[in-house]
Amino acid sequence: MACLSKGVPNGGMAQFQEVMRQQLETSMHAELEKLLDTATGVDKEVSRKDFDGFKKLFHRFLQVKGPSVDWPKIHRPPEDSIQPYDKIAARPLPDSLADSLNKLVVVKLNGGLGTSMGCKGPKSLISVRNENTFLDLTVQQIEVPVLNMLLECHKQVPPVLCPRYPRINKESLLPVATDIGMTGENADVWYPPGHGDIYASFYNSGLLDQLITEGKEYIFVSNIDNLGATVDLNILHHLVSQPNGKRCEFIMEVTDKTRADVKGGTLIQYDNKLRLLEIAQVPKAHVDEFKSVTKFKIFNTNNLWISLGAIKRLQEQNAMDMEIIVNPKTLDGGQNVIQLETAVGAAIKSFDNALGINVPRSRFLPVKTVSDLLLVMSNLYSLEAGSLTMSQKREFPTTPHVKLGSSFTKVQEYQTRFESIPDMLELDHLTVSGDVTFGKQVSLKGTVIIIANHGDRIDIPAGTILENKIVSGNLRILDH
């Protein structure tokens, strides 16, 4: 677009850019219609609904100019807008708590396909403890209605809510798909629009009205790979016990930021509203300031409590305001594309009486990598009714820092390298690199570093106790 604007008088630049936006939008609509012409029956109707949502997103994308926040307008949230969990938990729970639970629906965002862990299927089907998957643990945790919102389309599990949007060419800003199919050349040209689509999906599918008719008032939304995201009765009681005129429509659980969380979104006060600020929205000159753990001390866990009635009102008023996330990708053939997404937490500024609650770190236990998986599979955590809690046998509450090398990246490889999960109760730091395997009943304490150089292999024998050790070179135990 920049080269086409040469020679355009400054006074006509805005008009020129608007013409270009209109042309891009017209071209996009034409390409989407061509794709719809390749579909038939129900598939065509479903795709048309998905494309209607994408058109709105694309239209807003074309209107965006630079960072979506004016940095000088950013302020720390008022003290009463982020409540400490201890204050919420200090209130006694009523005997009628069962009535409150009957008003709640749990929604698990099953968006991850586990690609960072070498999986082709949904991450929720990975075994975590005692052959229980993420999905198994979720069902064990709760006794209220569960909706497993599959935001990734896949073959292994039939999706409940699975819209698909077309990835677009980074240069032409037009779809790279050649037809509506999802196989062959079109296998990787579609994407789920991000969990911000939850509001429209609930509304458009009729599910929202159904839940409200059944007497449900709130949804508790969290990522399925966050094993700390259980239904908290104290937060639920706080929600339902507010006077009707002052009822909180949106609660975001936040927790204290550490240096490992510097990229996490944080809550700010902006235009007299509580707002989620993501790193993608921050002007480059202020990125280091955003990452500071002294100025921005909390981050979003993506554990969210949201009023169903408020969702309905905002959807009907077309007032759900979420920033667009532009996510660049490179397809297997080397083509650069972008996908337009929204995040569920970004809508917090649209709701009345929104609140942050600073919860204990134990409510944020995500499993994004195989290193995370090793931690939750170990004896560092006790499992009860689907919930993981730090073992009382561990003398200090922090988790060890674990870094497994590239030989462990894929879950299948990881599983073959451990005959059993080591005892890690007294571990502070573990780094493993290269071709390394662990025998049964290995114990790791303090700082342990194991490095097998290229071409070498290290087998840690069964029953080994490693305490503050560096192991390198070549160690192999052979059966005879």
C-alpha cells in the first residue's frame, strides 16, 4: 500500500487509504464467496456463518492504525479494583452453596494441539498422572456442568464449538485456501480464531440462551492445560452474593509476576475502565517497561468468571470490544501468512463492575512444555479428586526450575527416557541435554546438570541419588 500512495497529496491521504481499505475488503469478500462456492449442504451454511465472523474481524483489522494504546493514558488500577484472594476467602461460606454451584457452568478452552510437545492430537488427551489425561482430571475436579470448548479442529475428538477462519497471505491480505476442504494442500490454511470467539460462538449457537433458560448465571473459563484452575468456592460466593445493582460481571484471576512471566498480559486502568494489556499492544519504546516486575506486578492467569446475562446483552448490542491479535505464521512450504485472533480476557473492559482477584500461584499451573509435564507427573504434587497440590513433604513452596533438552521435546521420546519419574522433592534446578535416560527410582536433589555431548549417551542407573552434581561424558549400562 505504501508504494501506491506516492504522489498523493497529504490532504487526500486519508481518503486514499479509505479507498484502499474498501478495495481490500471487497476483494476479500469476493474470495470468500469463491471458497463458499466449493462447499455444499450443511458445510456451506456452517462455513458462511464462520466467514461472517471473519469478515467483521477483517474489517476491524483494516481500521487499526499502530499500537492500540496511548501509553501516557495508562494508569495502575485503583486499589479496590484488584482484590487480594485472602480478603475474598475470609468471608464464611453459606450452607446454601449448592444453589450457587447450580448457577455455574465450567468451560475448558481445549485450544492446544500440543504441537510444542510433538503431538498431532489435542493436548487434553496427554496422560498426566496415573494414566489420567487433562480431560480426565477436569471431569474429576468438578460436579457442575462442563463444556469442553474445542477451539482447535481435529479428527480425534468431535468438536463442540469449532469455527474456522482462513489464514491470509501476508502480502496480498487474501485467503491462501483454494477451496473449502481441509485436506491436501488446504490442510494448514485454516485456523481457529482464538478463544475470544467464545462469546460469539455461545450466542450464535443458541447455547447461551439454553444455559440462561436452565438458570445458569456464570461461566468459569480456563485453559484445560492449567491444572491449577479448579472451581473456587470463595470466588463463586463473592460473585453471587453481591447486590443485584452492583453485581460483578467479570472477574479475572491474576497472580504475582515473576521473571518467567514478563510477557504475560496485565491489568491496567485505561479510559476509566479496567483493561487487559498484552505485550503485542505495547509500543516498542515501552516493551522493557511492560516487562518490569516492579511497575506491572501481576499477570493474567486466564481463569475468568463471566456473567452469561452480560454476554447476551453485549452481543445483542454489538458492544463486545476486543483488540485484534495479528499472529504471523510460516506454512510448511515457506509461505508467510497471518491469522487474526482475539483473546477472551480482552473483553473485560466491556463488562460492568469488572474485578481482578490476586490469587495464589497454585491456581496457575500450566503445562506448555515437556519440562512442565515432568513437574506435574512427579512427587512434587499430590493428586486428589483431579486437583494437584504441592506435596507437604516439600520444605519450600516454589517449584524447581526444569529444562529438558531437544531429545525430550516430543512426548513419545520423553516417555521412553524415564523408566519411572524421579524423586524431585528436594530438587532446586535440573538441566538435561543430549541423549540421556533415567532408570527406576532415581532421586534428584539440589542442582543437577546432566549433559551428554553429541555422539555420547548417559544412562542414569536405577536407584541413583544425584545431589548437587554435574554429570557429563558417556555413561551406559548394558544388559548381559
